[in-house]
Amino acid sequence: MSKLRVGVIYGGRSVEHEVSIVTALQAMEALDPERYEVVPLYITKQGDWLTGSALRKLETYRSESDARRALTRASIVPYPNAGVLQVAERGRFLPLGGSSKIVVDVVIPCIHGTFGEDGTLQGLLELADIPYVGSGVLGSAVGMDKIAMKALFRSADLPVLDCVVIRRDEWEKRPDEVVERIERLAGYPAFVKPANLGSSVGITRAVEAESLRTALNVAAHYDVKILVERALDGAIDVNCSVLGYGDDLRVSVCEQPIAWESFLSYEDKYIRGGKGQGMKGASRRIPAPISPVLTEQIQSLARRTFQVIDAAGVARIDFLVTPEEVVYVNEINTIPGSLSFYLWEATDLPFPRLMDRLIEIALTRHADREKTSYSFDSDLIAKTLAGSGKARR
């Protein structure tokens, strides 16, 4: 049996660039070499696409690494062509054919955040007609935008916290009015978040007006839309992952990530407990120390959340649970750090088998899309031309 050629896309113009590298390297390591041929596709912070075997080694990503010189520029050709990647020779892209192209059977997007998790990369892959792992354009876009996400969740009767939405230009022009509105509608303490980032980047806890102004400035640096929510004193984080497509869904065990301070910072998630292990190294309790009844409730909400945004592949849904065991859906991550393998290993699905399943789902989902007609034969142009001729006479 011939091997599937799997393209793994990661890095990107995102504040979560380094997290994406760790996720991608772990995912590539988990792909069975007897079944798959891996094609790494690394996007630099400047937006250059590179490929080459040296990308499988972590030291290649040091800025001074000599290994970077052996990498080849590459790009995805954005039209249906059986999964062709165009590569460059001596820095110039050549006409497709021969050594200037690589065919991939399926792509695994591992970019967290902007230009990878927000539907933009998924749109490119659909234009190119390449099967890919994970949610589609709509699910990815909604899952990335916390404001649109909450609106959709609320319309589906999922429990979410009330929020105040601020635009960057509004904050810049009328800061005093913005502060007054937040104090009136949310109060303190409050969390201030950019609408479209993950990994806790740009998120600040405000406890009074001065720290609120600082938090708004930080969030406005990362997005044009800002979300403000009242903090829930005493609440804990509980996460759960969902795997599947359509009605064929499986739910993982729950976990309780452990924050070092008042909320999970970037350092909590990736550095303090991890030493480069990504989300695997973060401090966490698996399974979460909650009752079976609460576990079942969260797993049910996770499944519903996954379906509401039409997600596919794997996603992690993050919840807030109050001391009274009131549960709120916080957000969904459609490309979770390290693809949430640590939750699935605790659910008796090893990382290599998780990757197998993700690729199976991607191919099934693509086959379903192939049943859809995207063209319609019509004589509209001929009739329009004929009508134009009569008008000229």
C-alpha cells in the first residue's frame, strides 16, 4: 500500500507562532512513517513559505541556524489541481511540472490564531481542492472570533457570560465613555481580551479604572475588536475535547488546567510547566476533580458546542465552573495546542491513532464535499449577447 503524502502547515503570521511550531513538530512525530510521508510547510513570521527535511528539527527555528539555508520556498496553487504545491528553484517559482511541484494527499493545518485558525487558510485549501484536517471556513472563522462565537452560542441557548464589546476606534476617540460603560455593564474585576487571539495573548485582568485603561490599550494593540467580561471569583477552568464529524462524535475526559495566578497566562500554558513540550507540559489535572454528574454535563455541552459551529476533526472547548457548579462555555479552539493529544491519551486514544483518525475524517469530509455541484450550465451569456446585439440595432 502506498503511503499518503501529508502536508503539515504551521508557523504563520500569528502571535502564537512558536506554539504552532511545537504543535506541528509533535504532530509530525506522531504520524506513522509506515503509513505517511510527511511534507513540512513552515510559514515564517514574515509570511514566506518554506519546505525541507531540516524543518523536522527544533534547532532549525533558531534565527542563526545554518539549516535554514537548505530550505526551499513553496506555495499552494489556489485552484483545483490534485493537491499540488509549487516549489521554487534558486528563489524563483517555475511553471508547474516535473521537479517544481509536490503532490500532497491531505493537509494538517497547525497554525494557531490569525491566518491559520480563522478560516483564511481553510479557504485557500478549499480553492485548491485539497483535503484538510479540522473545521471548515465557517467553523474556523466563528471559532476564532470570540464576539461572533458568543453571539452564536447565545442564539443556540448555550450558557455564556455577558460581555461588553468595544471597537478600537471607539476606545481611541472616547476613552472616558468606554471606561464608564464597562464599569456600568461589567464592573470589576473584569477580563479584557482581543477578539481574535488565543493562548491568552493580550488578555489582562482589570481591577480598577487605571488597570482597565492599561488592559484596553494592550488588547487594542492586537485587534480592532475588544471583549470585556466580568471575572467570576472562585471559578475554575475545565476543558474537554471533541473528535469527529457530523453526528459521529467522541468526547474526551475533562481536565482542569492549573493557573499560577488569577488566570491561565501564556507562561502557564507553555513555559512554566512545559520546557518546550507545548500543552503537554502545562500543569493540569486529568481527569478533572469534579463529580460524574458535572463531568457528563460538561461533555454534553462540549458536544453541542462543537456541532453549533459545524466543527470537524478535533477541537477543545473551554468552560468556566463556579463554586455553585454553574457552567459557562468560555470558548472553542478549533486547532487546539498539540491538537489536545494529552486529553485523548487519557481517553485511551494514543497520539498516533488520533492523527490517523483526524486524517480519516479529513478524507471523509472532503469526499462529502465532492458530491456537491459547484457549476450550473446556462445559456445566459448567449442570451445576453443576443439582447445586446438587438439593442445596438
